[in-house]
Amino acid sequence: MPTKAALAHIPGPPASPLVGHTITIARDSYGTQQEYIRRYGSVYKTNMLGVWRVNLCGADAMERVLLDRENLFSSEGGWDALKRIYPGGVLMQDGDHHRANRRILQAAFRASAIRDYRLRMTDAMAELLASWPVNEPFDFYAAIKDLTLRLGGAVFMGLPLDGPLAKRVNQAIQDEIRASVTLIRWPVPFTPMWRGVRGRDFLRETFRALIPERRANGGDDFFSQMCLARDEDGRGWTEDEILDQFNLLIMAAHDTTATALTVMIEALAAHPDWQERLIDEVAALGDAALDEDALGQMTQTNNVFREALRLVPPVPFIPRQTTRDFHWKGYDIPTGTSISLNPGVTMLSPEHFSNPTEFDPDRFTPERAEDKSHKFAWTPFGGGAHKCIGMHFSTLQVKLFVATLLRKYRVELAGEAPDWQRMPIPKPKGGLQVVLKRP
């Protein structure tokens, strides 16, 4: 990994001893990055806990790195910090190994499987929403995290919503997520990393015991589909490969959906005109089943979802590591350099989006199509070979939630809109207090 001296020719702010720029960026990640871009340009270096990192900013950099036509950038090297909790996940793989595992994973996302997941979600989501309070304030962020975890237990794992195993599994998943972003990277007893490693071991032991039965009898949950998945050549996964891929997948699915829905509900509560537009869109569906055709008609809901992902992307930065020397924007960047792409900042750039900090879902209509100003202007799901494989499923899940909620309730803010913590995992500081009311 290159030293500060090896990167001396790349501009950047002065770094504090030991922690570098970690505290400054953690306090105000977007504001700090935008200031660094103004001061140093679209290529600059920062130090995060002793590791020097080169930031490549803008849509052009996103295109060059994510398409990676020259095989210059390693996702495995970039996401090295996740390997203790999520070893072997497709996100941390490159080249032929990554392509082979992604092909098998795609089999679990085929159209017939998505239909089965939707049917499971429809009943489970209605049951879970029925337990939410009405006419009294509650923390939507905490509630939606709980809902997505319990929904994941049913859809992804085939577990009863309130069974004792589902509760233990959900706690283990939360412990893993906290460990993945903790500053202490070793499993020192009673630290988040220690609890995360214990959670990982519990999940592997629990689901390893289920694999023989799922392989023998199948099922319409995601885990069963992964146990049976094959690529076009008939190759499937070993038990360890199933556990590695499944563990990463349930983390990614949970956090993406919980964050996006929290942003959406805050925006709809703060903009009653938009809430009415979505209510009308849902009402136009009538009492029909919320199948693929019905959800496909929810174009305004889709635009609100896209705007939520633009304003607060669940993954605000994308790391890579260079595998060879390369040249970019006048700078030579050596082999082994940790680099960061910043889609969160790019999606707030006035170069691509008018009034970029304002909530304006109409920017995604065909007439305006601001997201088409550059093929990598809007990239909450990444791009290239590592683009999020669950993008369609996530969109379906969000539409299903919005339709189920707005068929019965209206939502209002209960107090001031919260400030948002942008990194490492976006969340509203102090939660999001809302009130559900019947029309």
C-alpha cells in the first residue's frame, strides 16, 4: 500500500496524527468532501485511520472505475474491511471468480423466484404493518428496521415472523452490521467486532444445518433458492459458498431498504402534495392484487424512490484498490492505492441535477431526465460488473410497502425533521418521529 511520500504529488488537506481526517469526515462527510473538491479539485487524498486514500470524484471517474475495461481496480482489495464478517461474498470478488458466482446468484433472482418472494412479502408486510401504532408518535426508522429484518426472515429464510429462531437471527444480523462499520477491527471481547464475529458464527452454524433439508425439498424463500441455484453449466455452490453469499446478501438487502424507506417517508410527510400524488396513484390500482403489473404502474412512487436514493444513498462511497499504476486527470496513481468513489456527492452535483439539495422527484420524468445527463450521474446501485444484483427486488419491495401503507394510512411528521448521519451507514440522528392517521 503506497505511503504518504508515494502520494506526495496528489493534493489534499493536512492530516492529524493517527486519525488523519477520520473525525472531520465522520462529522460532516458530504460537506467536508464538497469543500475538499472546491479546494483541491476532483482528485485529492485523505487519511482514514492511518490509511492513505485517493478520492476520485465525479461521474467520469465513476464510469472509468466501475466499468473497469482494463481490469485496473479490485473490489476485493477495496472492501477488505468487510472480510472478517462477510468472507467470500460476491462483493469482495473480482474477475472470473466474481462472474461465476454472480451467474449462480442471478438464478435466485429469476422472474419466477421474484414472484414467489413478492407473494411471501405481501402477506407478511400487511401483518407487520397492522401492529404499528396509529394516532400516536413512534420512531419510523426503528420500526422499519424491525420490519425489514422480520420480513427478511420470512422472505429470505422462510422463518415464521415471530418465531424464537427469527429473533436470534435478526439480532445476529444487526451485530454483524454494527461490526462491519466499527473502528476497532479486531474481535476484542465485548466490542462490536467481537459480537459481530459471534453473530456470523451463529448464522453460519444455524443455516448450515438447514442446507440438506432445503436441497432435498426446496422452498419459495431466498435461502432455499440459493441452495438449489445453478449456473447455465449446472454448477452450484458448496455449503460454505452458500453461507458466504447469503450472509452478505441479507445485510445488503436490509440496510438499503430501511434507509430508502426512511428517506421516502420523511419526504412524503414533509411534502403533503407528493404524498397525495402517491395516494392517488395507489388508489388508481383499486383493490387489485399488488402483482408485478400493478406495481409496474407506480411510476411516481418509483420516481420518489429514485429521488430518495439520490439524496441519501445507502452506500455513499465505493472503495477499490488499484492493481496496476494508472493515470487520471493529470495524476499518476501507483499500484496498491486505496481509492474512493463518491456517488453521494456526485448525485448532489449541480452539474447533473438542478437545485440538487431539493426534493424533486419530477427530475426523473422522461421530460426532464436529469439522471440521464451522464450515464453515471445517478448511481446508488453502483455500476459495471458489481452493480447491485438485487436492484429490481429492492424496487419491488419499496413499492409494495408504499402501496400497503398508503391504502390505509396518511403519515405526518411528529416534530422537526432530523439531521442525517451520512457515513458509514446513513441514518437519521435520533430517529424519525412520525404519526400514522387513517383517512
